[in-house]
Amino acid sequence: MAETPQEQQIDLSFLYAKYIEPIIEKKMIVLICLTAGFLASMGLIGLINPEYVSQATILLERPRSKITSTVNQEDVIPQKASPAYVSTEEAKLQSDSFIAEVVKILPASVRKDLETPLNLKDQVIGGLFRGVKMIIGEKRLETVKRLIGKGGAPTVQDRQLDMMIRELKERVSVYSRPHTSMIWIFARAVVPENAAMIVKAYLEVWMALNLEENKREISGEHVFAEEQKNEGLRKLQEAENELIEFKRTYQIPADVRVTGDVELQLELDRLQKRVDTFRERYETLEKIYMGIVMKEAGISGNIKVLSYPAPSTEPSKKTTQKILIGGVLGGLGLGIGLCLLIDYLAAPIRHTRDILASTKFPVIGRIPRIS
């Protein structure tokens, strides 16, 4: 009686006979491929440069431009930034315009470090070129590069900037947790000190832009309040000059506020009230202006660095582990694939299903195994 589809699915003996036994029988092929993959990965490891990683941990606070003129408990204790604000700042750190500003302040040693790509593919190609250069010589290598269209054309400044921006995008990673207002900046470099300097450059540019943005929000209020204060002072001076000229015309002493003439008294009261009104308005505008000035002076950056970047003492093993694991798994997969392919092409009978597939008759009993 033929097996049902459900019985076929859970028949572990069939899976063992078809996929495990061929591998066990041809285990030398697997071992050879595994060894070859391991040796190939070790060879690739010798072609890549060591990588040193530095990082900084940042806490984003609520922008200080949002403080009120009246000091309260909320303004004294810094509050965490909103998740949307954190995500916006993370996107800014990864933008080309921001990275271009970082490139401008990088020291010469870091710029030279950026000329050595840390991309795995580029490093392997560069290592192979160095090996070929040692074997055939520099002149012959240049001839070969010209023939294949990789001649050394002079690099213009814009092309250098684009290259550095691309390399920084490859080397610098920015991660965030918006709900905790935390951001991490990681940088990789060939020289340990350069990785720390890259992260410091990111922090310097970010803090400068952050302070400028915070002050920009209140600069409009500052300009408007100053214009209104100056206008109030001008009108006050005009009213005072008009009062002084009136008293001088009618020879009224400066400290006299009451006269015997009714008409002069009415005009004097009108001019004096006008001066008092403009003086009160000017004093109010001056208080508003000074409050905005004090608020602007109290604005600072809302970026708090919890851990500053420091040079790494040991190179990162992440790339090495990737290559090693990739080589071992690749060799193992190749060996297993070859074993199964050879067994498939040989088409041996390993299970009752093989006989059933060939003869279309069910097998009754047990097929003996011959070692």
C-alpha cells in the first residue's frame, strides 16, 4: 500500500537517506571545500586594513529657545526632546550638506585616512593591486591600469569632496532611540586617533548649528522689540522737546506745573500728559526688550554629550569575523552542494521511494543495505 502524503512529509528516514547519507559518504569533499573556504577567508583578511572604532553617546534635551521669560520649574529642569525632533536631528547628521561642513574642519591626517577606503570590496581590490604591484612592478601595473581604463586622472577639488562625503557616509553610523532622546555616533578609521577626531568633528559642527538654530528662533523677536523701543524713545524725546519749547516760549520755569492763565494751563497739562504717556510706553517697551535680551543670552545648545569619543586601543574584529564566517559557510555550502549534486547525478537507490518511483510498484518488506 502506498504511503499517504502526510506520511511522506514526516518520513525522517527518507530525508536521512537522501540528504545526510550522501554527505557522510563524501565527507572528504566537504572537508576539502571547508578548508579551502577557511584558507581563502584568511587570505582575504590579510588584504584588509585594521579598523578602529570610536563612539559618542548624546542626549537631546528640549530646545532652550522654548523657555519662557518667567523662570519656572520646567525651565530649570531640562526636558527630553520629542521623538519627532530626535528623528529630524538624526536625519540631519546623515545629510550631505552636514557631512560637507564636517569635511571642512577635518585635519589633514584624517583627510589622508579617508583616502584609504574601508569598504570590504574596495579593500580586497586594493590589496590585490598591491600584490600584483609587488610581483610585476609599478610601471607595468600603471600600463595595465591604463589599458583597462583605470588610469590615474588628476583629482579636482569637487571630486575630492564627493569622495570624502561618500567615505564618511560609509564609515560613520548614526543610531537613535527617539522615545529616550538618545543618539549614538560611531566612526571607523585606519588610525585609532582619527576615528575619535571624526566623531569630535561631527559633535562640533552639530553643536554650532544647534546653537545657531536655537538663537535664530528668537532673533526675530529681538529685532522687532528693538525697533519698537527705539521708536518709543524717539516719540518720547519729541514730546519732551515740545514741552520744553512751550515753557521757553512763555517763560515758564521747568519745575512749574501750575500757571495763573487758564489757556496756558490747559496746553501745559496736555503737553505734560503727552510726555507722561510716551514715557510710560517707552519704559514698558524697554522692559520687554530687556526680557528678550536676557532670554536670548540664556539660550544654549540642547545637545548633552554623555560620553565623549576616545581612541580605541584594539582594532574592531567585526569585519574579520564577517570574512571568516563567510568563508567557512561558503566552503561548507559548496561542499554539501557538490555532494548532493554528485549523488543526484549518480541516482543511487537509497530508499523504497526510489524503487517506487522507478517501477511504479509498492515495496513490501525491507530492502537490505550492502556496505
